[in-house]
Amino acid sequence: MEAQKMFFDKSDWVPNNQTLPVIVYREIFICEDGCEEFARLFTSHGWEGIWRDGVFDYQHYHAGAHEVLGVGRGTAKLLIGGPTGKVLELHPGDCLVLPAGTGHQNLGASSDFQVVGAYPPGQHPDVQTSDATAELLKKIAEVPLPETDPVQGASGPLFEAWHLGDRQATDSGIASAGKSG
């Protein structure tokens, strides 16, 4: 499965993660309601804290956790990477993996929009809505890498991009969106 990766520099008060890229998967599931499929998929690859809901309509990031978001149903425009980031149009079956520190915000969604979210084992989201202190930046940098890709397990694009590093991941065939920010 091919995935797109995007790096984001700091954007206004949002620190983003300048070491790990956002991973975007398109059309993992082709169905009207993929919520149960995403929940099973993430769980099968060891990701925890499964939840179903929308995405906050204000810019925020998590300093203590990486997060996966699978669009189970509906559509949305999410601003990823802080106020000067990139708007992504998401449809059922699409999935994002956001490294700790990455800003995200719902700019508008269909009334039936629902995502399934999860986190690597032992990680818990902490919603941050202000400039990162030195302590939060340290926390973001120290969030452990997940042992698996939430979509493909130990050999997926996230594993390659985050564990092998940018150049090796690009050489392995992960499509790159280039540097954003």
C-alpha cells in the first residue's frame, strides 16, 4: 500500500514534529461505514484507546502521544500542521497518522463525519492549545516510536518512515508530498 508523507515546520504556536512525517493513506476501505473495520485494523496492530467521534474544530496537538485517525464515514476538511499547514480533504477509508506535536483542526465536515482514533500502547493524548514550552518540546521529542504501523503492521510505511528515517523511507517507495509548512 502506498502512502504519502508530509513534514511540517513550526506553524505559529503549533510546534509540529519536524523529525517524523505525517503519513496519509487513501481509500484503505471502500464502504459507507468503515468505523468497525478501522477499529479492528488498529487493534490488530496493537494500537489502543480506540475511540469514535469527530475532530475538534480548533487547532490543537498532542505532546504525549502519536495518533491515528481513520475516516469511518462522512467527509471533512482538516487543517494539518498548524495555522499555516495544509488542508486535506478526507473521505471514508482515508487514514492519517499524526506524530506527537502535529497540529490538526476540523475546518468543516459532513453531518455524518466520524473518525476512529487510537494510540500506540501506553500513550495517552493530552490536548494542547497553546505555544509549546521547553518542557512540552522535550516531551514531544521523547514520545516512543510505535512498534507497528497501525494500518500494515511491522512492515508498513509508517514503520519505514519513522524507524528507518526519511531518506531510506523515500528510497523504499513511500511517496513524498515534499516539505510543507
